[in-house]
Amino acid sequence: MSTHSTDPVRFDGRVALVTGAARGIGAAIAVRLAELGATVAAADILPHHRWEQDALPAGGPHTRHHLDITSGDSCRRTVEEVLAVHGHLDHLVNNAGVVARGPAATTTEEDFRRVIDVNLTGTFRMSQAAYPALRAAEAASVVNIGSTNGHIAVLDTLAYCVSKAGVMHMARVLALEWAPDGIRVNAVGPTIVPTDMTRDVRADDAYMADKMAGIPLGRMAAPRDVALTVAHLLSPAAAMTTGQTVFVDGGVLIH
């Protein structure tokens, strides 16, 4: 008999692996899934003493894992750890990411490669590593964290924009390939979120005035806003939704 909850918005009896879970959006996602009954395996490259205070605490049913998303071995080892401790894996959130800002003409090849390697190739590595476990699960699902920058052109963020466009299209391709295995794959595309990644641009008054003018709802997306959408897409409530990107953008893309 399945131990999974029959409530379509609950995750009781399910295990979710969240990358980049030490802070910001990843921490909010981990906390929200735990609120809904999931056992969360929170993974990040940061040492535990650098995790945000409101990140998912260690202990209880939840676990923390050291993950280097640029290493296929690290991705596979993290999945092995999750299976060894929790016995199965039902959900994956590919959230780990970085940004590099500057004009395309002066962006170094090293910076471009690093952003692509973490954001895009890292999402591929983690998805591939988790695939056997997800295929063995009942009603597995994956959510990739994209960005509005992956849909519209934004100045001085070439590598980030391209990487996030790839992450969102990867969700479509994997949704098609993995549908026969019963694995749903979707993406979420936030607008600007007040996290460490955006600290520099949020300190620029001219940038923020322009940014806010383009958001019809008139505010940034909070990490919690993103987490609520991720949880919905992972849950059985979205059982017929796959290959989609849901933009949590306050209306940025409607004009």
C-alpha cells in the first residue's frame, strides 16, 4: 500500500531533493515543501555554517547534503546519499545557479563558461543523476528554476539569459522524453527576487526604477512566491501539467 498522501497538494511520504537550498529561493522552496509534508534533502555547495537562518534546519526527517553542481560525480553521489538515507526520491528542484554581469563584448570566456556550466549543464547533470530514482518512483516530478531573463533580452547578462533560456527549454525536452516513465518536468520563471544574487542591482536606484516600471503588479517576486508555484507544479494537483514554464513575474511578460 502506498504511504503517499491522497491530498493533491500534500507531499506526505514523498522525498524531494532541492539544489541551491542554502539560501534565497532554494531555501524558501525547501521550507515550503517541508510545510506540505515532504521529507526534504537540501543540497548546496556552501558549508552548513553559511546557510541562511531561515533555511531548512538539519535534523528530523530532513537532511543536508554537500553538492557541487559542476561535478557529475558529486551529483550522482548526492542522489546515492538521498537514497541511502530516505530509500527513494520522488521530486527534484533544479535551483542552483549563478550570475555574471557585464557587456557581452567584454564578458570573458571563463565567466561565460562558468555561468553555463552551473546553470545549464548543472541542471542537466543533476537531472540525469536523479533520473533512475525518479523513474522508479510513483508520479515523480521535476521543476527547473528559470527566469524572465530566459524569455526576454536583458542588457549585460548574456550568459545568464542564455543559460536560463536553456534551462526552461530543457524542461520541455525532458518532459517529452520522460513522459513514458511517468516523470513530469516543468519550469518556473521568476522576475527579480530580493536575494544575494540581486543585491548589486537592487542597490542601483536607476536600475530598480526601470525594473519596477516593467512589473505591472509593482513589486519584486518574493522567494515565497516562487516556492508556492514550485510546490504546486511538483504536486499531484498539477498531474496533467508537464513541459510548461510558469512565470512568477507580476505581469512582466504580458506587455
